[in-house]
Amino acid sequence: MMNEPLAYGPLIGILAMAFATLMTRFAGYWLMGHIPLTKRVRRVLEILPGAIMAATIVPIVAKVGPAALIAVVVAAVSMIVKRNEFIAVGLALVAVSLTRAFGV
Amino acid sequence: MVPGTIVFAAAYGTLAAQKGLTLSEAVLMSALVYGGASQLVAMEVWTSPLTLSTVVSLAVVTGIVNARFILMGATLRPWLGALPPWQAYAALNGTVDATWLIATRYRAEGGSDVSVFAGAALTLWLIWVGSAIPGYLLGAFIADPKRFGFDLMLPIFFAAMFVPLWRGARRAVGWVVAGVVALAVSYLVPGWWFIVAGALTGSIAGAFIDDE
């Protein structure tokens, strides 16, 4: 049952994601009305966004290889030099296209 | 923040098209979930057709990626707590990184009008949902997305978003732990659980190391 195709699968998937997100939006607000968030929990939540990014980037770069490494480095360096997402993403995509065009 | 949101939404739309979602499914997800990073990660987990175990994975991964909203919601309590609960909970639906930043700045400058938060949330939501459509059409038209690096949209985006988070090496210990654990788990466990395992281990380890 766990691995059979679901009827209305995409709709169920979207609703499950929406429900999970709703819980995160309500949970902290609700909790604050009942118990204060400890300093340590606060720290965990502060570190979490960067941790999600690191945990995503590193294995993908290891799996995909040089093209992914170049993409990630170009995007990051571009953001350090100029804080503009348009430019960073554009340059990274150009870098990957060139890398792959040369067969790396 | 608006240009960033447009690029982000278009990237999501492109990935959604490649993963075989219909345009209405892609738009519905943006409208109901309204969480950029979680939708990008979900596109990696997504399969066609979906099974029950994939749906569970989607919910768990989405909950973890969006766990930062828990903290944001907590910081909004002193402000929204003055409202009737139904209004407060309605306003919380607009919590995303950008609206939370706007709200926090506005509060720091002494503002107290909740409609500023609600207005920013509604505007950004419309931009978010609308910008996914051109991205989707682009993704549906491109025959070989790999050639243009579109398959690497997620790591590219995260690398760009990572830079403004930097607050010195000491704060980065948890992120290093997250990367290392995720790498190890990615070799041991199939699927996308390495994101969850790495992110949770890293942020918990980081919080304890920073304590001492």
C-alpha cells in the first residue's frame, strides 16, 4: 500500500505539504502563548536555515561533480561581490552551460 | 526582495514542469504552501505517480525545511497577540522570510499597524504565485534542461541564499556538521533523507557548541 500509485496523488501531496507548512506557521506563535521557547531551541532554529542549505548542497555537489561545484562557487562568489539574486543565478547557469558544452 | 522572489518562483516553476506537474498543480502548490525553499526541495522528492510513502516524505521534508517559521511565529506573538485569535492566525499564513523581515524592521522602527504585515504578505504571495507561471512555461518548452544547468537550480539557489546568512566562522560549525552528516547519509540511505538528517544534526550540534 505504501508503494502503490495513489489516486489523486498530486493533490494529496500538495495538501500534505500545505498542512505541514501550516503547522510550522502556527506552532511557534501558539507555543509562545503557553511556554517560552528556551534559548537553546531558539539557537537550533536560528542555525537551521543554513544547515538545510549545507545539507542539500554538499551531497549534490559530491554526486554531480565539477559542474555542480562550479555552479555553487560562482553563485556564492557573485553574491559576495554583489548582492543580487538575478545576477548570481544567471552567472551560475551560464557557468554550468559552458562547463557542460566543453564536456566536463 | 521582489526580484529575488520572482527569480525564486520562476526557478520553482521550471523544476515543477520538468517533474511532470500540471500547470494548475504547480500554481496550487505555490498558493497553498507559499514556502519557496520547501517547494524547491519538494520538487526533488516528487515522483510521478506519487505513492503514500512519497507523500509522507514530502510532508516531513516540507515541515523540516519550513521549521524556521516556528521561530518567526514565536517572535510575532508580542505583536499579533493583541488581535483576536482568528485574525492573528489568518495573518500568520503570510509568514515567509521576506515578510517576516519587513515586519521585524517595521516593528523595530516603532510601527504597530498589523495591516503593514498583512499587506506585504498578500503582495508577495501574489508575486510568488504569478511568477511561477512563466517559469513553468519555460521549463515545459526546454527539451534538455541539463544543458542549461536547470537541474542544478536547487544547489545554485541555496548557495546564493547562504551568503547573506554568514556571521563568522564560529556560527558556521553547525553548518559544517550538517554538510558532513548529509554527505555520509546520502551514501547510506536512498532518497532525500540526507537533507533532514544533516539539517537536524547540524543545527542541534551547532546550538550546543555555541553554548559553551
